[in-house]
Amino acid sequence: MSRRAAYLQIAAIAVGWGTVALIIRWVSAPNLVAVFYRVLFASAALGAGLGLSGHAGAWWQVARRPWAIAMGGCLAVHWLCFFGAVRETSIASAVFATTSTPIFLAVLGPLLLGERLHATALFATALGLAGVAVMTGLGDPGEVRPLGVALGLTAAVLGAFIPIAGKFLGRTSAPAVIVGVQTAVATGILLPVALASGIAVSPSDLALLAVLGVVHTGLALSLYYRALQRIPVQTAGVLGLLEPVSAAFLAWLVLGEPASSTTVVGGMLIVLGALLVRPRGG
């Protein structure tokens, strides 16, 4: 896969993830229960696929690697921290803190993967985060509370570790195997939370959550980790900011939610940041 193809693939995945917010709007189950089923369906689908294709041994081989276990733990705790942030501070500040992941990727990528720190990527990151700030408005300062912001930043750090670990493991392991182990670990961690919240969901919810699990998680993450081998994690972090732009556009297109001028301007800043990190060569 060329670097340009990898860039376009990750950009497309980020835009596709914008439909997650739309699907969640139609799901009546509590958020953490929805996340549990999402990783459960992903884990089950990938596990079945690997088993039927005779690659179950590869699953167990990856499952013994600490980085893979850490990825699953980070995925589960990331969501716990994000929803904790939403409860403890304003939604706008929680979203902004959580989407600061590209900052941590810019720091951790060179440290853990030996990637070069590119000035263009740093500028694109700043531009993208400025776009998120404009889109969210950061809310009423009086509603911003330190605990919620801290939880959001923790979610951002964990969100940065996940693609770094995925890229590291992807050097020697198949992406589908990595995602299978990651989601299985996350499922085990989130099970007690889901049980406490009430694990029963309606058939319609179950169908939507199956789509989120199989398509938006199992398939999308497998393709994401594959493409990540060809571009820096800093670039992937900037492209990830396309998700809220896509979500806002779809909310306007499908749900009829108004798109304010700040949403449009913020989205344009994010798109500009994404264009700045596009590969110059093949």
C-alpha cells in the first residue's frame, strides 16, 4: 500500500466513524452498555473469522503480548474516562479534552516508535484542535470542572497509546488478530459495567450495535491498523479529527440539526489541517 493510499484510507475511516454518533442517537441503551456490545460483536466476529480460517493460533500468540492486553485495557478505560468527563464537566470541554489525542501522538510517536517530529504535522494539529474549539465553543467557563477535564485528558492519552500499540504490533501481526484480542480484552473489562447498568437491550438496538461492532470496530480498526503501517501516527491523529466534522455534517443532513457558522468554520479548519499532512510522494 502506498502512503497516499494509506492516507486516504484512514481519512475515509475517520469520516465513516462520523456515522457512529448517528447510530448511537437511534440506540436507546445506555452509552457504556452500547460500547460493551460494540466491542463484544467485534470480538465475536473477528474470533469466528479467525477460527474458521484456521488462524486461531495467531490470536493466542498475540494475546500473550503485553502490548495487546494494554490496548484492550486502554480502549475500555478510554470510554469509561470519556463518559466520566461528560458527567463531571461541560460536554464541550469534555469533547475538546478528549480530542486532544493528536498532541499526545506528536509526543509519544517519536518516543515509542522512533518517528520523526514534523513541524507541518504540529501546525496541522494546532489547526485541527483550533477547529474543534471553534466547533464546540468550549462551553460556559463556569461549567468547566478540573476533574472532568482531567478525565477527558486521560481518555486522550489512552486514545493516543492505542494506535501506537497497534502500529507496533502490526509490524509482526495481522491487524484483524490485533483487533480481535483488543476487543476481547475490552469486552471483559466492560462486562461488569454493562451488567451493573442493565445489559438487556431491544432487538432493534442489538441490530444497530452489531453494525457498530462488526463494521465500525472490527472491520474499520483492522483496515486502520493496516494503513497505519504506512504513515506516521501524527498524521493519523490529525485525520482522526475529521470524525466530528463528519458527525456534524450528517447530523445536519440526516437529522436536520442546524449547522452554525462556528461549526462550519471549525470544520473548515480541521479539513485544512488534514490536507496539510497529506503525503507529497507515493
